[in-house]
Amino acid sequence: MELVTDLHLHSRFSRAVSQKMNLVNMYIYGKKKGINLLSVADFTHPIWFKEIKSQLEEVGSGIYKIKDKEKIDQENNFANKPYLGPYFFLSTEIACIYSENGKVHKIHNLIMSPDLSVAEKINKTLSSQGFNLTADGRPILGATSRNLYDLLLSIDDRIIIIPCHVWTPWFSLYGSKSGYDSVDDCFGDYSKYIYAIETGLSSDPNMNWRIKELKDRSIVSSSDAHSLEKMAREATVFKTRLPGKFSDLSYKDMVAAFKKDKNGKLEIAYTIEFYPEEGKYHYTGHRLCGISYSPEDVKIKGKICPVCKRELTVGVMDRVEELAGGPDTSLFEKDENGVVWVKDKQGIRPSYVSIVPLLEVIREAIGVNSISDKVTIIYDKLIDSLAPEFELLLKTPLSEIEKVAGREVAIAVKKVRERDLKIEPGFDGEFGKVDIDVKIEEAKKIKDETRDQMGFGF
């Protein structure tokens, strides 16, 4: 059994987050997307925490379900769909902003709690230390990452920290503007408890495979979603080693997978990735000056903006090159569904697959500039008729997608599976731009492939 998880997202109580981000809507969209296990997010916020306690009930140790599940399923035509979840678990993002050795560090950390009672202790302890938990669902603490971990372990030694979006220039462990050069520099004696890091949107696993200190750590991916549509744009997929029901699994099993415990019930099977070029900080540049540099450009032109003469915001690709201790070890393999997977030549790391969210695929296919009503109608029709989003993007036969949504959408899905895209890389806070070049004449290829599968090929 595979479990698609989104470990990191936000509620409506975090800054710049959609007001639609409540537990019921998160459940509904999680169902549409094919997410089995979803972070509740922002559990440090007192009002949100009350909602979590009142709307969820525990089904396994640290695993929760929404109380009105049957009613919600009935109202949204989910009742007859044999699909697991989404269930919920407890994680939240905390921003540590502090000065150390003459430099300001802004480190975002994902805190994972084994259950609601421990989460409540975390909230009470942070409040007693004078930290303001009401201002934002992602609270800002004037504490070092080391001091935070020390405080959390004094509450319960099952709590773990996963550094968030570790390459983002301004708010991360390796960030070019406010980070460190190593896990040890950031966490000191507590680095031995950092079992995993989160890639973030502007990097993918093979970029992280090149960092020597990450060799024995798990590399996970999450959405950091601020809206329902963005949920699970990146995800971590676990597989179960032992047969059993979902209620048999627990928070402890997830942590064992992060630790790569070979005797655990779960292990990380693969991750689902945003194309890193789409991320806001993939290239080096200045958004306001319109300057965007690839690593090759930086080697020639340097890191000073030719327009304003200030230092450019160093992007993730350049930062990885600064810290990398080894070559790219990735290779590409296509599966029976035409999906290109990225694998580690050394066989050490789980594979990954890159996707474009289905709403964006449809938008590109029908040639509109925004997620219009027409796009959402096609999206819902595909979900209702065929399968959740991830299954549609990675497994559903193209011929079935064509029957429901038309040739252009089927071609666009095919191109995403094959990594046949053009992407203008993002830089300095500007998202990259994806171009899925759908040509009508390519529709014949899908029909020919369908004929071959049925035995009519020549």
C-alpha cells in the first residue's frame, strides 16, 4: 500500500493564506488530489488548535480523521469512491529569527508532534516563554534552532524537527542570505536528531543528493501550500512493508521511515516534485531589475547586478554548486505509463517524479491565462469520471483522459509525464513560467499508441 502525504502546509491563520484553508476544505481537496495523509498545519495558533481538537478524532496513534467524514463524502459524491483518506497528523512551521556571530539567521523549521496532547504542551511551553502565537499561524521566535530543539525535547523526546525548504535564500538552513553552510553549523549537538530535510520548490532531490552531509538523511518534499489548489504540488509517498489497516499505522512509524529504520512498517518509496525551474528562487537574479542568471551566466558575469550595482539574490542552483561535494548521480527511466522517473545511479536514494498540477496542465492545454471556470469544470469532470489527480497525472491511460477532457488535455498530460516542457526559470521571488506546447497534430500519436496497446499496431 502506498500513502501519499503532504507534510507541510498552512491554515487560514497564516499570513498570505487563502481563507478557504479550513479542515473541511482541506479534506475535500485532499480527496480530489489523492492525498492519504495531510498535515493539520499551524497547530501553534490558539484558535486553529481549538478547531483541530473539535473537528478531528484519533484513529491511530497520532493519526486523525475528520469527524463529519461520512456526511462530507455524501455531499461531495465521494461515498462510492474506494479511496483511503485523507487522514491528518500534527506538524507546523516555526520561523526562528536571530543573530549569531554578527549575522542574522532566518530559519524555518517543521515541527512534528506525536499527538494532540503533546502539541498542546508545545503551545503552552512556547507561550510561557513569551513567544506570541496569536499573530500568525507560522509564529516567529527569537530563538536559535538549537535552543528550539532543546526546548522541544524537554517537552517530549518524540518530537522531531525537519528543516523547511532548505535552499530558499531568505528563510532556510542553506539559504544564501540567512542560512548556514551545514546542518552542524545550524543545530550543533542537535544535528544528530535531524533525520530529514525538505527540498522546497526550487530544488529537487538530485540537487540534494550532491550534498555529502545529506547522504544518510531522508529527503522529503511537501507543498507549503497557501491555498487548496496548491496542496501536494510536492508530496512524499510512503509504502508499507507489512500488511494491515491504516489505523495500524502511527506517528512513530513515520518517524521510523525518516530514520530509515529497516524494521519499521513504513519506508519512503518516492517523492512527487514541482519542476524546480518553476520555483521562485531557482536562478540567481534581481526581479525589479529584470536580471536572471543561470549558473553559467554567474561564472561569466558575477553576482553584482549590472543595473543597480547591488548583489544579486543568489539562487538555489548556484548555492547548491557552492556546497556540493559530488557530481550529479541521476538517471532517467520511463515506466509503462510513459512517466519519466529520476533515479539515483548509486541506488541509495528513493526515486522521484516531476509533475505540473492538473489545473495548470488543463489551463495550458486549452490556452487560457488563468484558472477559469472552464478549467475547473474540466478538472472536476476528470476527477469525478476517472480518478484522483495524482492517478490521472501518473497512471490513467491517455485514451481515457482524451475521452473525458479532449485531445489537447491528453497530449498535455503526456508531455508532463515525458518531461517534454519548456520552463523559464524563476528567480528572486518570481515563479518560473511553464509552457506545455500542445499541437493538435500530435493527437494522432495517442491514437496510434492506443491501437498498439489493443494489438492493432503495424
